[in-house]
Amino acid sequence: MEHIDESVSVTLISAIPSVLEWRGRQYIIKTIGLHHTWRDGRILYHVFSVSDESMFFRLEFNTESLLWRLTDIAE
């Protein structure tokens, strides 16, 4: 798992990722697949499976720290 130090942009209407900046490159999210949540004690996590035109990403959002984490990537 890798913390995303750059940014994940979300739409104003909902907290769905639209752009991912990772390792100096910008990925425009074209497809939102599965979205689910899970809890670890009081912390709620949102997990998004997303893709651009060629890459798949699984992103996890921690609602307590407000940090995104990249948990899976595939070409």
C-alpha cells in the first residue's frame, strides 16, 4: 500500500475521485467500478476501484485523517 502524497481530485457534488496524481503523472479517472466502505473502530474507509484508459487503481479514503491511499494498481 502506498500513500498518495500528491492529490486525488473529487467532484463538488460527491466525493468520487476524478483525477489521480501519482509519481509525477496525472491520471484522469474514466470509470468508477466498485465502491464500498468498511470500518476499523471509529474510522470509516471508502474504497474505490477506478480506471483511466489503461490503468486500474484501488483507492482507499480514510475519513478521519482525510488521506488517500493507493492499495492496488494494475495495467
